[in-house]
Amino acid sequence: MLLIDKYAYTNKLADYNPMTKFIFVIGALTIVIFFNNPYINMSIFIIMSFLTIFVANIPLNKYLKIMAMPIVFLMISIITILLSISPNDIFISSVKISNKYIGITRESLTESINTLSRVWASISSTFFLALTTPLNNIIKILKKLKLPNVLIELLVLIYRFIFIVLDESKDIIMAEGMKFGYNNMRNSFRSIALLIKSLFIRVLLRYEDMIISLDSKLYNGEFKIGD
């Protein structure tokens, strides 16, 4: 079971009205989108993190672990916004390499802070909903909002495939680790290549199994979720 899915069913807000949580999160995301203010964004980030950790009772170390992956990609993106290259020293802070200057302008610094705070607020809001609301409740909300069934079916199938990919990759990595597949750089690259190849084949096989399972249950293009 995914860590997010585990806490979605066991947190202290799991039984709280899902529509209220959904509206709360959508309201926060709307504020983030329309008010490009880093102080407001950071306030939302702090509030959502507080509710997730102290009210929903998600362990801090687990919350940081879940937040780590998107934050890493975010920081890489922020670097590309923050740094600029120019033949002239127009920066508030710069380093000269050959005949070019690489540095930070006042505008890029402001834009980076705004982007960073906006994305942090959005991520914390999204994870608050994901960590406190089981998927079946989210699907019920989407059905009440009259979203097209095709979008809801895609959500369910993508969610299911996340489990399949993680489950298969965990087994392959464990098997490779037992054979010392990651004990040095050369073996690590070789193991990663084999992982990708094996994962592709095994996911296709699991997909075929899932299709057979759905057909045996008379699946007609719609997952039945009770009200």
C-alpha cells in the first residue's frame, strides 16, 4: 500500500466530511492562483502543513518524506529561473566564467520567491486532501460535481497503475540487491537498465491480468462507487 493511501484511511480526519475538505482545498488553491503574494502563499503552506501534521496526525518524518520528491524537482526548476547568463555584470550577485557572467538579478530573485511560495502552497494543499481523504471519497465528490465519467475512470486506472509499477519495481530492486546489483557504479547502471526493461514487460503482463479481471466482473467502462 502506498504511504499516502495508508494515511488517507487511518488519519484523524478520514471520517470528516470529504466535500468540506475538498472545498477548503479548492478555495486555498484559488487564492494561490489569483493572489500572487508570497506572504499569503507561505501562510497557506503553514496552515495546510499544520492541519496535516497536528490535526490529521500524520507523522512529521513521513510528511517530510512524502514532500521530498516534489520539492527536489521544484528546487531544480527554481535554479533555472534564478540564474541568468549575460556578457555584462548586471547581477546583484554573480560569478565570472570565461567572458560570461552567471548570476542572480533582482527580477529573477523576486520571480523565484513568488514561484517557490506558490508551488509550496499548492503542494501542501494537494497533499492535505490526498493524505486525509480516501480515493473512493474523492471519486464520490467528482461524481457529485458531474465530472465526465471518462476522467474519473482515468483517475482510478492511473491510481491503480501507480500501485502496480511500485509493487513490481520493489520486487525487482530487492532481487537485484540480493545479487549485489548496486554495490558499485557499474553494477548500479547495469541494474537500472535491467530494472527498466523488466519493469516494462512485467507491467504489461499485469495490465493484461487486470483486463481479464475487469472482463470477468462485466466491466462496462464505469466503476461503481456507492454514495
